[in-house]
Amino acid sequence: MSVMIIVSTDGSCLRNPGGAIGWAWVNHEGPSASGGAAAGTNQIAELRAVLEAINAHPGEEPMLIESDSQYAIKCASEWITSWRRNGWRTSTGGAVKNVEIIKAIDAAISLRKGPVRFRWVRGHVGNYFNEQADTLAGAAAREAAKISTEQRATGKPVAQAAQGGALTLF
């Protein structure tokens, strides 16, 4: 009998849209990860958290991703099928927003040996793992903003400004 992996994800954007973003995932059995970028949207941060969680758990075990983002869940589990079928266009023929990261999620789910399911959880109501992911994502966004400010002040590339830290920039 295989054990189900349960992971909570969250994204954060300091000034939506365009502010620094952070993402995080927390495995209910212990490990977690987070990262950020100098600019983005809350939706990109939420999607990035989902993508990173899937990529970090490539095994055969069933995986349940909990998120407080209905947008991220619907992108990854409902709308994605028709978007793929329609050549990555919406039902009205428009471009799918955030299509590159959604395609990456689609590929990650396809490559993963075990199935991936999603469950919506209400945010900011004391759900321990959701709160953990929220805290990590917020800290990553603040760190990304700090690094971005340092980069502008020093002229150093972000990779140099971030040296020695655990922050993943994308």
C-alpha cells in the first residue's frame, strides 16, 4: 500500500501586480521549500508553488496538493484539459494567462509516475500547513524584494546578490 504525499502550497505578492513574489510548499511529513522573484503576480506565485511541489515529489506515491488558491487548483486540474485541447486558448479564443507556467505544471503532472490531486483549503483560518506555507512564501517575497533593491543599488546581477542564501530566483 502506497502512502499519500500531502503538500500544502502558497504564493505571495508584495504589491500585486508587479511586486516581489514568493512561493512555498510544505510536505506534511516534514520537508519544505520556498523561493521568490523580483517581480510577478499573486497568480504566478501560487502556480509556481504548485509546480515546485510537483517537481520536488517525483515518485509513484499518490500526491495531494492543498492550496488556498482556487485559481491555481482550477488551472492545474480543471481548465488545463480544455486549454490543451484548444491549443492553449480559452473557450472564448483568448490567450491563456500565465500559459508558460501552466504548461510546465501540465508537463510535470504528466511526467510524474504517481497521480496528483488537488484540494482547496480556506486560507488564513488556522490550517497549520497552509499557515506554514504562507509564512515561508511571504518571507521569500520579502527576501526577493530585498535582493532586488540591493541589485539596483549595487548593479550586481541577482545571482551575486543572492550568493550564500537559500533563495531560489526564477
